[in-house]
Amino acid sequence: MADFQNIIDTLIEGDQEKLLSLAQSALDEGISAKEILEKGLMAGMDIVGEKMEAEDMFIPEVLMCARAMTAVINNLLKPLLAAGDVSAAGKVIIGTVKGDLHDIGKNLVAMMLESAGFEVYNLGADILPDKYVEEIKDKNADILCMSALLTTTMPMMKVTIDAVSEAGLRDQVKVMIGGAPVSQDFAEQIGADGYASDAGSAIRLAKEIMKR
Amino acid sequence: MFIVVGERINTSRKKVQEAVANKDIQYIKDDVTRQQAAGAHYIDVNAGARIGHEKEDMEWLLKIIQETVTIPLCLDSPDPEILEMAYGMVKDRPMINSISLEKERYEAMAPFLKGKDCNVVALCMDDTGMPKNFEDVIERAKRLVKGLEDIAIDRESIFIDPLIQPISVDTSKGIMAIDSVSGIMKELPGVHTICGLSNISYGLPQRKIINRTFLSLLMYAGLDAAIIDPLDDKIMAALKTTEMLMGNDDYCVKYLKGVRAGQIVF
């Protein structure tokens, strides 16, 4: 019986060395890479997301956890995971809207979604509505995440949603938005499916939205 | 003298937005009166948050604020048309917030600024995004100063903002900002440096202690202006105390006056 709880606790502490050795022991015991990933690492990052949302954990700690998780995946698990072993929780297109170059919060959301098992396509910042549309089509995405940090670029979120509708893709993707000046009210006004105030709540929202 | 730009009149703040929406003249008057009393040298006015209402909101705010305070204003908008109107309304030489190296913004702002008598906040932002390192900031600051001097804005009227980035994401960002301020002040003599501080503490708890400690470090590096909340007693106390410690307060007079007036609190 593998001690997933120990892996989870160690991930939450962000202790990379210890996490690597625990994962190695688990592999030595014959536990599959898939199980370590899902029941250990992803389960741990779920808790990290919740703690972040509750302001029990903060960005530097979350980054430390993500770094530890990535080290285990890249050094130990990747060669052992077969294609199709892990089914993505959903496909996400994420980017900061046209005219806006802020990407710190957006990158955090991308990283957290990825560690929660989503297949994430991070387009970057200053993304034209047509680019989002093209990527949604190309990747057959389930969720579109948009960020805006300026009151002057917030309206681009609506423009992008309209472009997605015009392309006939609005029924295919759920739209999540975030960024300092953005609010739940604004999300409702522009016809987005949800608003998240931080990376932790973005994960919860993305999971919840996939069930709708 | 360290220049304090009071950041409170911004319609993205809930109470200000309500006051503007309800035409609550007294709320705005009280707020700016208190900012001036607390030691603000400029009142920043940003009316951008009620989308589609920026022009009327700016006009309304400027009219009230001008009747109320005797300090100049910092006109905060990316829209040259609104700035043109605002510039025409103010009595005293204003500060314009802001120009950057982003192509669209630069091309909109430069013709407006040409020949105007004003101070200018110039952001070290270009089309590739935030500056990545110290060298980036210095190179951008030089481009901004050159561009502004070419349209007859003299160096003493330029306030370079090196753009503070969150230390929670990258622990080298504090030193990068400190080095950037001292680099700009050394390599572009005569120019001012300004910044909003709160980005430094994004993603961390107890943000105010981070912001005000960082202000002291930046002041030592040469920062001579900041966009802050003058009604935050503690940051104003840190500011006055730092000025005193740096030898900019003869016989500690301002510090002692501040203590007696109950303004220096910890």
C-alpha cells in the first residue's frame, strides 16, 4: 500500500528532494506512474489550489509546490507514462486579451490548470479575438480563459466572446475570465460563463464548468 | 523634495465610482481635501472605469476637485481626446499619466504632449511587455527621454516609471527595481523616477508592510516621487522618516512636526 498521504503532504510543503525520493520509493514498490501522478501529485495540487483560494497559501509557496511536482514528472514519471494513460480533465485555451500585455496572473492560472490535469494551451498576451477563435477550433477546446488587467482592455473580452459566437463556437466552449478590474458582474454582463479572482478558484471553476 | 501623487480618485475604486454615479460632490470634496492635508503634491484623477462615461466623469471630477484643492492635478487617461479636454480645464501645470513605448499608446500620446507645459509619467513598457531585467529598463528609459525631449518636454518634467513587478513570482524583482531607479537617476541626470508600489506585494499577505518597506529602499536608490494613498498614515510616516534618515530634513523639523501632529504613527 503506497503512502499517498505522505506524497501529498510533501508536495504541499514544496520539498522537492523529499518528494523525488518518495516518488522513487513508490515506483520501486511497483506503484504505477499514473497512480503516483493522480493520487499523489494531482491530489496534492488540488489541496494547494484550495489553500490558495482560502489565502492559506501564497504565490511563492504555490510555485514551490509546482516546481517540486514538475521535477517528479520530468525526472521520474514522464518516461513511464504511456500515451493515453492520463486523460485530460479538459482542453483549455488561455491568453491575455488584445492590447494588454499583463501575463503574470494568467500564467499562474495556466500553470495551476495544468497541474490539475487540464491540457493547457497558453497563447501569451496581446491576443487578437481571431487568434482565440482559430486556436479553439484547432485544439477543439472545452474552455476559453481570458485575462485583462486594464479597464481599457476589458471590453476586448466581450469582443472576443462575440467573435467566438460568430464563428459558431460558443456552444462548444465555456468562457472564464479574470484580472484585477474584472468582476462577477462584468462576467455576467458580457455573457461569460464564470469569473475567478485567483488561480485557486480558477481551478475549482474550471472543474465545475466541465460538469455543466 | 519627494513628490506624493495621491492615487485615491480612481473610478475603479468602488466608493469613488458610487460617488461619481450618484453625483456625490461632498464625497469627492472631502476626499481630496484630506489628501491635500495629508501631504499630497498632486491629486491623480482617473475616470476610466465606467466604460463609455470617461469623458463626462473626468469633466465632472476635475470641476469639483479644482474648486476644492490648491495643489495641481495628475491627469490619468490613455485617451488624448480626454486629456486635451482635461488639460484645458486645469489651472495649474498638471502631470500627465501616462505615455509608454507601446506603439499605439506612443503614437496617440506624443502628438498630444508636443508643446504642452506639463510633467509626464513615462512607463518603461513596450510592445514586448514588461521589462525583463535592469538593462531593459535603462534602455527603455533612455528611449522615452529621447523621444520626449524631441517633442520639447524637458528632462526635469519627465517622471520615469520603471514598472514594479511582483516579488512573489520572482524574488529578484525587488533588487531589479532598486537597481533600475538608481541606474535611471545616474544615467539620465535631471530626470525623475516615480512608481506605484503595490505591484511589489501582489500575491503575498500583509501587503502594506511590504509596500512601505520597499518605498524606503527605493527612496534610498533615488526614487523622488510615488503614486500612493496619502491617507495611509503608515506609508506617509515611513516616507517622512526615510526623508529624515536620508538627511533631507534639516534639524529633523518635519519629522518632529509630524510626530506632534499625530502624523507619524507606527
